[in-house]
Amino acid sequence: MRRALIDRRTTETQISLSLGLDGKGRYDVGTGIRFLDHMLELFARHGAFDLRVRATGDLEVDQHHTVEDLGIALGEAVSKALGHRRGINRAGYFVMPMDETLAVAAVDLGGRPHTVVDLKVTAARVGDLQTELVHDFFEGFAIGARANVHLKVMYGRSSHHKVEAVFKAFARALRVACARDARMAVMLPSTKGLL
């Protein structure tokens, strides 16, 4: 089973995270930001990942450090669990409808971090999460995983649905990218010979 443990400690956050890529969608998440907990639970379920997160941060200052560092830690866990990355699909995409909202996610685990996030969210908060930090979470993930992450809400009305659809689409795109392909078992999915 491809698993990773990450223990990330800074002066601003303390994060303990375990991830199993070949899981059953089980989760146990506590970040101090309930809506973010909900999004990480959706991530685990829709990606069929097993995820455990315990995070404390300087939420009395702002949510930024906690949200960004969680993205970095999750990305590092994916990278560590994948190891040499041989035999994986490398890239994946998913189109996720959620009621009136449609979101698209594409992920490439090709070794170069880049992030594009277009949520079309105008609300300052969804639940207790500052919505501008959704971008920071995924940017942190891209850096930690050394991945390209592209997320776009095509249309929708509800800010809650927009953020939720993006997390679900991301989980399913990542699930495809991490999946093993028997035809690639001994081959690195890159003409450069490096990921």
C-alpha cells in the first residue's frame, strides 16, 4: 500500500498527516476550520484515499498559515507515497457536477509545480473558511507534490457548491493521476526520464 506520514512543524502550525493512496475513503480530520475539515473529508471519500489529519495553527492571527501548510503537507504526502512515480498514469482530469454548479479539475504529477484556480466565488467566507485561501491550499499542494493543478468552476450560483465541487473534482482527478497502469509498470511516464 502506498502510504506516507508527514509531520510538519513551524512556528505557525503543527500538522500531523497520514495518507494512503490505495484506501477506502476513510478519514479522521481535525484542522480547527470546520468547513476545511468537510472539504478534506470529501477529498478522502471521492479520491478513495485514507486520510488522517491533526492540525493546530495560529488561527487567532488568521487562517492563512494553517490552510496553506495543510496544502503543502498533503502534497508532500502524495509525493512521498508515490515514491519514484513509475507505473502511474501521471495525469488525470475530472468534470464534477454539483446541483447548479459544474467544476473541472486537471492534475499532472510531472514534477513541476504550477497552480491555476478560477473559482468564481464572490463570498468572503463559506462556512468558517476564508474563500480566498482555497487558492493558497491548492498552490501549497502543487508545491508539495511537485504537480500542475488546474481548477475551474465553469458556472454555478452557490459559493458552497463551487468550493465543494472543486474539491471533489480535484480528488477524482488526483485519483486517476495516482492510479497504476500495468502497461507503465516499469516505465516512467515521461520522455525526459525524470518526474
